[in-house]
Amino acid sequence: MTSMMQNVKMAKSKSHKNNLKSIRQSEGINKAKLAREADVSERHISRIEAEEVTPLIETANRIKNAINKLKTSNKQDYTLNEIFPYRKDN
């Protein structure tokens, strides 16, 4: 395995779980629409959902705000922690 592949594998294993994909799908929001509303690329949304990257707090907030604006349910607005639960590694 190449060094680059090892680094990618290590980075992925350290990633924090997020609920972005399941929330987005349950609200009937497609990636393109979410990306436009949050002012990020659709590729970046895909990488966050695949847990290849962890969004910066500013990006996470834009995504949260976009989901709350576009959501179709009557559910109370999603919190940042519902979409991107914080997990402290020991």
C-alpha cells in the first residue's frame, strides 16, 4: 500500500460520524440543491457525507442553515449537533 493510500485510510478511520446524508434524504433535499443553498460544491457535500472530510465550523453552519431552509418536514429546525454529532476521542 502506498504512503498516500495509508494516509487516506488513517484520515478516514479518524473521521467523526455525521448524519448529513440521512437527514438530507429524509427531507427530500438533493445534493445539488443543498450545495447551492449552502454555497459549497456538490463534490464537497459528497465528501462530507462519505466522511472523507470533516467540514469547518463555518461550512457546517451553512449546511445546517440550508437544510433548515429547504426541509420539507414540520420538524423543529435541526441543530448542528444533530447533523454533525461531536465525539470526543479518548
